[in-house]
Amino acid sequence: MKPDRPTVDRARVEALVREALKRELGPDRAATREIESAGALLIPPDRGVNIGEPYDPRVMPAILTSTPARVAVGRVGPRYHTNTMLRFRADHAAAKDAVMSEVDPALITGLGMFEVASRAPDKPTFLQRPDLGRALSDEARAELGKRIPRAPTLAIIYGDGLSAAAINQHLGEFHGALVPALAARGIAHAQAFFVRRSRVKVMDEIARLLGAQAALFVCGERPGLGFADSLSAYYIYQPAAGATDADREVISNINPRGRPPADAAGDVASAVERILREKKSGVVLAGPST
């Protein structure tokens, strides 16, 4: 039996860092240090501050506001500055945490949802065998058959995907805004539920199993080295057995620094309304309506 993975008490780590900052900066300045959405203290800025005199100072602000990428960070000889290296390592660690961590079961039950699982028995298998995350376990199929009435207008499915952090941080806000947004458009939906260790294509099997007109699958995006808490919302109309990514649509970059979760929920509701009205989704929407 494998030992449990050690966990990090982020609150305790933050308290220790706060105490050190008080001694270094004083209570007032320490209290104003910004906290990022992942819960970690921000590393001092590196973009645009370590490059000496820029070639064109007037252009630099526009460059920095146009992208979150690591541009204008400067070097010390052949190496990056320390704060740039620390930020890179922190972002990399946050991405790994997001992939390897788990969605809090209390969050799912607190939102009135139930949980089922894919065919992936554990997180390592899920990461190594993407195909298992695209299919429901036998127990999950049976549970959905008991809990969800046949032929719902919309099946709402949540999954961990590749960032449990995104679900843990933003699911409450997103789902809380989605339900009234759907109601305002007259879209009925079955009880929302969570599929642990799941990937996007599991929504196709679920839609066929339930006989749903449309399916919505919201999961954590693959983390990047900028932020690791983005959601993506995929939606599809009556997926056939051979459905591909060309048959579905997606709204991505759902996070406080991209498309805020509550606003994205309204976008998703509008998109679902459209595919139900058009009775199709994906690239076929580029053609004439029928």
C-alpha cells in the first residue's frame, strides 16, 4: 500500500511568511502585500524592471499589458535575475500542484451535487492513461441511470480535468451564476454532478447514456506557467458515437484574470441556448441553419 502523499498547510506557510515580512517591512507594509488566487505570496515583479534602459521606453508599457508572458525580464550575464527564476519555479510548482491535487468532496456536496468516477482508478493512472478518463466506470453508469431522469434538455457535468485547483477555487462562483442564467433563458437541466478523474470526451458518453439534447462539461484547464486555476467549459449538441472535437465548442481561460467565472457562466448559458435553438454545435454552425 502506497503511503499518503504529504500535504502542505498553506495557511501555516503563509502565516510564517507574513511574520517574516512584518519583521522585514513592518506591520503596515506587510499587511498590504497582495495574495494571488492560488493562495501564495506574490514574488516581486520582474517584467520591465530588470532591463536597464529599454530601447524605446514609450513602447514598453504596451508590451507588458499585451501579454502575461515572460517578456522584458532582463538577464545578469547569461542567467535570469533571481526574482525571474523564483517566479518561474513558483509557477511550475503551482502547475504541478494543480494537476496532482484533488477536488474537495465537501465542495461537491455543498453545492448539492453527487459524485461518480471515470474508469481511471487513481490519479497516476488517470495521467498516464487519458483514454480511461474519457469513459465512465460501470458503477458511474449505473448511478447516473438511477439519479438522472431520461432525456434531459441539458446535462451539466463537472470534472477535475488537469487542474483540481481551478475547480476548488471557482466552481462555486461559476455554478452559482450558471443556474440562474440558464433559468432566465428557460433552459431546463438535470441535477449537476461531478466526475472524478475525467477528461472532456466523457461528456459524449454521458449525453448518449442519458439521451440528453445537449451536454455541458466544465473542467480545470491544463496549467500553464502563468496561472494554474483556469476553467474551460465545453458544450455539444447530441453527440454521436463518433463525435470529435470539431463537434463541440469551448469557452476557455475562465479565471479572475481572464474571463471572470460569473461572466463566463452567462456566456455559457447563451451558447447553450444557441445550440439548442440551432440543433447543432461545432464547425457545422458555420453552414446555413436548417
